[in-house]
Amino acid sequence: MQAISAPAAVGAGSPSAASTQNAATSAFGLSFDSLLKIILTQLTYQDPLKPMDNFQFVSQLAQFSQIQLGQTTNDRLGTLVSAQGSLQAASLFGRDVDIPSGSATITGTVTAITFDNGDPRITIETADKQTISGLPLSSITQIREGK
């Protein structure tokens, strides 16, 4: 019987275990528990006269651990990037920013920061007291100290 690859349960008690299991589900089309059941079933019903090579089995376990470690790392990097965007947005509060609008540039002071699915959006107030909301950080072309 051919061996099946799946992520290992290393760090299953960590807060990111649920997100890692969701990543495993989307990557393999099966839940993490289902993959473990397949592996145990494979070991239970393997031919006793031709057992799986120990080196091959240990190699697969190492691959499982590497897959889960990679998924956990991706989850944590995503959290880090989100936190960095939040800090960057917070540092803009009260500053003057320029935002292109067609051939013109709108200048305004950042008055609020909101989050849309974790992505920071800014609200600016222009010199003529107009409020423009929901601007992504990527639209900013220049940042200056507020007046």
C-alpha cells in the first residue's frame, strides 16, 4: 500500500492549531483527523510480510511535520503583516497625506482609521472640511506632519 502525506499534529494545542487544520483541509480536501485515520488504517492493514520500510515511514513523518510547520509559519506571518499594517495606519493619525484623484491630488488630514476585514482604511478631512472615508493605505503618495 502506498503511503499518504499529511501534516503532523505537532503544536496541536497552540492557538493557531485550528487555522492550521483549516489550511490542511483546504490543501488536501480532507480534515486533519481524516488524514490521520487514513494513515492509521494504512498501518493497520499493511502486509505483515512486506511492512513499510522504517526509513520511509520516518521520512514521511518528517514531511508531515514540515508541512504543518510551514502552515503555522504562514499563519503567523499573516498575523504579523496585519499587525504591521495596523501600526502603520495608527502612525498616520493627525498627519497630512496626499492621495491621487485622477489628474489632481487630494490633500487632507487623517482623522480616523477603520479596518475592513483586517485591512486598515483611513478617513481624511480636506482643507474645505470635506470628509473622505475608506481610503486604502496604498493610495497615499505623500505623508507630512499635520499643521
